Amino acid sequence: MRSYKGKDYFFKKMKKKPAQQEVIDNIDDYTVEQLENLRGSTFPKWVREALVRYKQRDGHTPEEMALKFANEMTKATLDNKE
């Protein structure tokens, strides 16, 4: 049975292997290309893709990003009414 929650949610909640946690802790030191080229059983394709998305969203989940954009849009709307 598949979860209705996506891979990003699972990736955020799963227990990370030491090599994965080291990459996450130093994500700013990696380029997207370097993340895409990580190899080994510790970094299957779906984990590499999750790391790229993690870097591109500064560690936020899609839900957190949606809330952030909604708050920014609300603030901009309120600022324009003043």
C-alpha cells in the first residue's frame, strides 16, 4: 500500500544513514550536479532526487514552502491596501 504522502515527507522523517546525514548537514557545500552524481547503495536515485529538492528548497517541505508563499502573498496584499 502506498502512502498518500510523498517521497519528500518520507525522506524528511526517515532515519538517515551517517553518509546521508553528513551530506544533509553540509548541503551548502554541494552543487546540484554533485548531489545528482552521488553513488553507492546509500544514495539510490530517489534519495539523490530528494537531496536535490532539499537543497533547492533550503530544507523546507512542499507544505512549508506553500505556507511561506501564502504568507508572503497575504502580506503583499495587505501592504498594497495601505
